[in-house]
Amino acid sequence: MMRGNSFPFGRRIRLGAACLTAVLSWTAVHLPAARADPIVTQQLPITVPSIQHWEPDAGSSGFVLASDSHIVTTGEFGETAQLLAQDLMRAGKPISVTEGGDLPGDIVLRHGDTGTPRAESYRIDISDRLTITAADAAGMVHGTQTAWQWLRQRTDLPGGAAMDWPNYPERGLMLDTGREFFPVDWVKARIREAAYLRMNLLQLHLSDSQGFRLESGSHPEITSPEHYSAADLREILDYAHAYAIEIVPEIDMPSHMNAVLARHQDLVLRPVRTTPQDAVLDATIAGGIGGKIDLTNPLAYQLISDILHEFVPMFPGRYWHLGCDEYVSDFTRYPQLGDYATRTFGPDAGPGDVLVGFADWAADIVESLGKTPRVWNDGFDHARLLTPKPELVVQYWSASGGGLPWLPGGRTPEEFARAGHPILNAAFTPTYFTTGGVGAALNAPPELLWAWDPQLFVDGQRLPEPERSLLRGSMLFLWCDDPAALTPDQIVPPLLARLPIMAQQLWSGTGGLAYPEFVARTAAVAWP
């Protein structure tokens, strides 16, 4: 994938750098002017991301967290109450959780109407009590994170009511643990940081050229030495659930399958020719030849079916990511795909239809197991006859159909949306951060992520108004093309420089706030 080491030639690097320079120049001209933030003038402590609406109550003396304060809740929100108590305890503000009646100075967590029908919304009423109201578990987690950000800055809060909700339903972080293995505690720390910023998705890229990170019972030969045991996975899933973070697992296929195919060499898709230029590309894109499974071989489908049936039920979330990226773009090297397409789908089919047929077949399995399938967009750029199932959630990262992601040539976001696909904006620039390899030279700086608009796709286009409801949101994507480039601890600072920006973009927008002021805000709220 272009998100991997797929810039093998100096001219492509220079062109990419030129494109990035042009974008940065555009940003400098089009950055909106800063405007006053009403929250600051009303003396409410800072939050990141900023809240949507605040109504001060001049007649209220406000709330004070005292030594005898309690967190009062029902069993429904008991776990969230305990987590808030633990946070306050670590900050030197000991507090206990009760299910009795509330008194002045208490923090009250209750189920109820938030004043908006939006999912994940919450309301905080500040009087002599601090009352957090939510209609769902996610809203309550978000509300407690806002209260925690306030109370760690000051223990007295002005009277009023805060009402808050996200602009986009999907706000996430992706970790490439397929290439660079991340320990369980490291993953949990990233979950905690994402929850602090009111994000709700963590995509785990669990397989790639460097490893297969799940413990397989049906095919133990595919499991890498560094992997997550069943107990590890349960620990991650339980921790994410407590913080209302939904895990989106991804086992990339039918490319990026090196770790799986290392013990299944008979299933590797082989080209009929390899020029020196082909060899360079093979060494840098999608795991090379050794990472592509042969979709003309029935045994390939059996292996993939075994993997899906084993692992999809292990994850409680709504989604399963199939990958479907960077399989083949030069079909002249793989004439067997064209032959298979005409035999299987009819005389009008082309080799690009093979991947669409595979995606629909795999999506049927995922749906039969109760999940909604997700895919990268570029696998569908070369189809001649078939169309992907509209139920597929498309994560749109590249416009080119196999070249530089900013250039045209593939299916556009509008085409996917008009076909009914929900779509997540995974624009290579500026949502990708690559730890090493050639792609790292094209990492966008945090300032560009701040100037970006989540509606702006990698090709510079936006969805037409009738299709904009299909835009789910975005994520910050961490790719580890060179797993030796940065250690997990070295990855954290550049990640945390960008994660609050993505959270702000997707929750309530940047609102014309100047980037240096936002950096100061993130410092004020610190990290959990």
C-alpha cells in the first residue's frame, strides 16, 4: 500500500514532496483567522476537544469538589464511576463511589435525556452538584472525561449547563501492530489517551509483512512468535469496552499476507514475468510477491474462510476490516487472473473483478458472523463488471488506482458514496503517520492536520451535499513500514502531537482557533 514503502523511485519521492509542499503553501494562505473562544471568556476550564455548547448561570454559585464529595450513580454506570474515582485519586483528590442519595459537592452520574438525540451526547449541569447525564454508555464516558479534564485544572467550577455531542460518528486511531508488535500495556495506554479525547474507535492492523499477531488454533503455523494470546486479547477488549472504545480488527487480505503465506507457499500468487523495475516495486509494495494469495486457487478461499470463522467471533464490536488493498495493478504480469475472471464471472469480466468477487465473498462470511465489513478503497479501482456490496464501509486513502495517492485515476469518493457505501476519510495526507522507510519523508506536520477539513479527501474533493451523510469521520493512522525505525516509546511523542488535533477536528471542529493556542490547550489538559 502507498501507506507502506511504496515510493521506490527518486522522481516519485520528489513529486510527492512537491505535492506536499504545494499543500502546505495552500494551507498558509487559507488558514482561517483565529476568533475568540466563548468558553474561555466564561471562565470554564479548557477541554480538548472543546465542548459544543455552554450556558452559564449567573445566579449559581457553582460547584466545589471537597474532601467529603462522592460520586453517586446507579449500577448502570458503576464501572465508569469507578474509573473517574481512580483518575481523581491519582490526582490527589480521593473520592468514593456510592449508590445512595446525592448531596451538595457530589458528582452525580445519571441516565436521562441530554437535550439532543445524537448518539454519544451528554449534558453536565453545574450547581452545588456536578450532574452528568447521558442516554448511553459512550456518552457517560465522554461526560466523565470532560469532568476529569475540568477538575484536574481546578476544583471549583462556574454554574451553568454544558451540552456536548460529536460532529462525526467515527473518531479513531489505527495501530499497525502487524508490522511492529506493540505490548498489551502500550496498546492500553493508547486506548486511555483516545478515550480522554472522546474518540471511539481503535483499528488494530493485526497482520502484515512482518507478522500475524493473533494466536490461531485452526492454523497455528501462521501465528508469529510475538502475538496476542487469548488472554491478552481479552484484556485489551475489556479495557477498551470500559472506556467506550470499539475495536475494529483488521486481518489484511488478499495482499499483505506474508506471515500467513510463509507456511503456505503453494498459495502464493506468482507473476509470469519480473523485470528489474518490477523487482524493485515487488520489494516495496504490499509485502511483495510473497504477500499476495492466489485467488485463482480454491484452497486460498478455504484458508481465508478458516481464518475468518476463527477470529471474527472473538471480537465484540460491529466491524471487521478485510483489507482488500494493493493486490495487483499491473495485470499483464498475472494473466491467470484474467483467465479466472472470464471463467468465473463471464466473458465481460476483467482481472480487476477478481478482487471485487473476493471482497463480496469474504463480506458474506463476515456478515453471516454478525459483523459489518470494512475495506480500503483502492482494491476496487480496476473492476470491469462487478461492483462491491454497498454494505461495505470504505476507508478512502488513495485516489490514484495504484500510483501516488493524491493523483486521479481510481474510483472517487463520490462514486463510492453514490453506490451507497458509508465512507471514512482516510486521506493519506494528512491522516497518515509513518514511523520509517521512504513513506516517512511524506509525513504531514501537525500544522497541516490542524488546517485540514475532515470533509476534504486526498484528491482535494468533497462529497456532494446529498451524499455527505455517508461520511463517517476519520482516524489517525500509524504505519510502521520499518519496524526497526522507532521503538514503541519513541512513537508516542509524534502520535500524541497529532491525536488531539484529530479529536478536535472530528468532535467539534477547529472553529478558527489558532494552532499555537490549541497546542497550549493540550498542555493545559495534559494526559491521563
